[in-house]
Amino acid sequence: MARFIFTVFFLIAILTDLGCQNDSGKAPPASSHVIGDVKLYTFSADQEYLLSNAQPFKLPPTTLLKDALDRLGIHMAQNYFSKTYTHKKTDIHFEILAIHQIPTPSRLLRIAVINMVDKEQDAMGYFFQGSAGARTTFFMLTATFMQPHLNPPLLDGLVFLYNGEILQELDHINLTGMLTPRLVRSHTYRAIQSSGK
């Protein structure tokens, strides 16, 4: 319910922002923002802790936010999603469809819409199945794209699509609505601290 309310708030804020400001009063698009000097991480899957082996993912401070998300998605596609546990190769990859920003009194919140392209639906058969595997997939996607250990996080919210559509809640994974950093922050901190990074 909280995700639904936040999603409604997000849509109202975007529509209000689009309707109330002229071109000269708008902030630059979020996709044109640079990430700055931040410590990004990638993770390995862990049966017990879901995320482990946090590895620094170095990008120049001048990297645009959209480019950073693209590169993080490529890394996940090549490592975590490259093949199933039966060693079948996949063609899973990610598209950054949009990055929206919501003005608040303290800063702009950044919300990304990211599409997981999986024409063979390998994720449905492997990565979204089983309670441990699906939870690991959830944490891998959200922690990698949102980088919740940062203050502020790389993304304040993530709307996740699967083959261009909202993925309905499955038995072991729920990627519907607006995903927020607080959902995965503690697991992300644990993975970073246990890796000594």
C-alpha cells in the first residue's frame, strides 16, 4: 500500500511539474546530471545473505547518470544474468527508459524507469523462481541500480519493467510499483562492510 501511495504521489508530482513550469524555470533533465565523486559497488549473489563480495565499480565523476545506470546494467547482464544455473546462455539486458526528477525543498529526487529485456523469458524460469533465488535477484537489481549506501542514493526510486510491462507480483519476487532504497539498504551495508571495502 505504501508503494502504491508513493507511486501516486510521484505521478502527481511529475504531472504538476510538467504543467506548472515553463522551459526557463525547469531544472536540467535528470539524465544530464553527472554522478560526481561517489563510490559505486557491484555485488555477488549469496545464498545466506543475498548480497556479498561488494566490489568498487569505478566511473569518472563526470559520468552522466544515465550512462552510469547503463554500465551498471551491462555489468549485471554480463555477470549475474549471463547464464542460468543449467548453463544456458541468456540475452537478458537492461534499457534505461527514463529518469524523472521530483523537486523537494532539500534536493531533486531521481526516479528511473528501467526495462529488463528478456525475450526468451529466462528470468521467469530461473531468476524469479525459488524463494532464495528470487530474493537474491530482487536485492541484486535494486541495490545495484539504486546504490542505497550513498547519501543521497544514486536513485531515490526505481520503476521496474519486464519486457516493457509492469511485472505482476510473483510467488517469490515483487518488483511492482515504486521500489525505494530503504528496502535494500541494510543488506547493501552488510555486503560492503563484510567485504572490507
